[in-house]
Amino acid sequence: MTAQPLTIGVEEEFHVVDAATGAPADEDLDGPDLEPELHRDMVETTTAVCTTLSGVRAELERLRTAAAKAAAAAGRRIAAAGTLPMSDGRLAEITPTERYQKIGHLHQQVAREQSTCGLHVHVGIADRDLAVAVGNHARLWLPALLALSASSPYWSRIDTGYASYRTILWRQWPTADVPEPFSSAAEYDGVTQALVATGAILDAGQLYHDLRPSAHQETLEFRISDSCTTVDEAVLQAGLTRALARTCRDAVLRGEPVAPVRTELIRGAKWRAARYGLADHLADVVAVRAMPAAELLAAFLDHLRPALEEEGDADEVSALLDAALERGSGADRQRRAFARRRRLADVVDRICLETAPGDRG
């Protein structure tokens, strides 16, 4: 084992909204750092490979500024949240690329309803067997990452009662959930090939597990989180995720077995994180009990502290976590914005301002 930092890369998905109404807006934004997503009212950015959280922060700020400028030039804004209040699966337009059109044809209404945006953190692990083994250990803590990122309480103009309704929508895909443990990369690849061969998915890129060995890069990709509204929240996700991957990697190299926790229990904990975010109790799947969100996250931080210290991230991640618990999740802040005047447009405005602080609509 080495103290060399694990690399990190972050993919952020954004909604594109009409600057006047706050409604989702189909728009092909122009910019070298912007990539289309499944729906035309979404766009994605990808950071360079980073070795420090300061590097991640600089990349996120650069890319958000570029996306906001491209949106403003078209009379649009960008919004980082799992869902938008005015998103509606009946109206979404699939991006007209060959692959996305095939996904839309295969999955029909499920694809149309995915006006959802997530944050994906890639941690550099070149050995695919090791990446699979790390994922087996890391599964236990995925709900904690989701609770911190929860930013999607509204859908189709209603308060869903969830902190992350994106999670509920996303689980409609045939492969989108906490994965079962895999014995090796060969078993993982075999399952992927079987799903393609039997017509459930088009290709390996559609294996939408909450974490997976990347189909295109030498990384373990964590995919459970909503798009984080603020840069601070996205940096927190990156820091916690890298520390989790390092903690689990070291456990694998020491020969420690995976805790014998049923996948159904982890999925139940994920559901509770989606339902409440930081606003209620979360599930400790090892102790098999519910505890206040702040208490579970403190235990999560303690579990990761040796890795955080080795990466040089302990002070920053601790401060970011304290701030997140104090201000509440993105979902909590959206509900507070709505409560002032009971206008969904105010919710979208708050999201846009937090996404790109220089944006004034």
C-alpha cells in the first residue's frame, strides 16, 4: 500500500432552463467543455483528472462558469439539481443522436421521464479486479453519499415528499440500483454481456449501477448522487468518495472480508436516504438500526479519517461536512425557498444562483 493520492474526476450533469420562466428548455449549448445528455434540456461537464481537492474545486468552478456563459448567450441558465420543479416526462425531448434515440426507443416512457441530473465521481483504480472488490466493500456507505447530495424534492410541479425523487425515477431503469457483490471483473463483464445479449440494455454504458468499474476509463465510478447544487457540496462528494475508495482498497489489500450485509438492506437504506436526505434518521446497515443523519455521517467520517489524513483532505472534508449539516441538503434549501412566496420559479432561481454564483438570471 502506498500513500500516493488516488486520482479523482467528476462528471456533473446540469438542467438547462429558460431564463424568464425557469422551465426546462431544449437548447444545444455551444462550448468545447459541454457534452449533450439523454435529453436536450440537459448538459454535462467532465473535469480533468485531479490529484487534489483544490484541483477538483478549480475545475468545477471553471466548467460551471463556462456552462453558465454558454447558457446565458442563448437566453438560458444552468441548474444543478437532481430534478427541476417543472420537469415533466410527458414533454421531454430525447437528444437526436443515434445512441440516445435507440435508448429512447428501447425504454420508452422510462427514458422520457429521466429529466434527472446526477454527479459521478471517478476514482483511479487501474486493476479491474481490484475495482470490483473495492466496490463490494464500498456498497455499504452509498446511502450516506446520497443523503448528502439530495437535491430533488420537486417533480412535475409538486413536492414529492422525497429529498431525492431523482433516485426513485432513476430506479426505473433495468440496471439502476445498488449492485450485488461480484467475485471478479470477469463475472461483472459476464453479467453485462448477458444483459446486452438478452436485450435489457444496449451496451455496457447502460449498466447504471450506483457504482461500477467504468466502461471507458481505468476508474471505479460512483454514480449514486444527485447533482450537487453548490461547488462545496460537489467537492465534499469528491473528497468523501475518494477516501471511501481508499479505505475499501486498503481493506481488500489486507484481505478483510466484505461485511455480510444483504443487498436488500442496503437498498432499503438507500430508499430512506432518498426519502429524507439529512432531515431525519438514516440506516446503519451493519448495526441494523436507524440513527440521526448527523450521527451516521459522523460515524462515516470517523471510518474514513485515516484515508482522509493520508490524502491530506481531513480538515477540508470535515469543515465541508459540518457546513452541509448546518445549512441542510439542497432539497431542504429548495423547500425553504418555496415557503417564502410559494412560487416554484423562486426555487429554480435559488438553484441557479447556487449553481453559478455569478449568474443573475
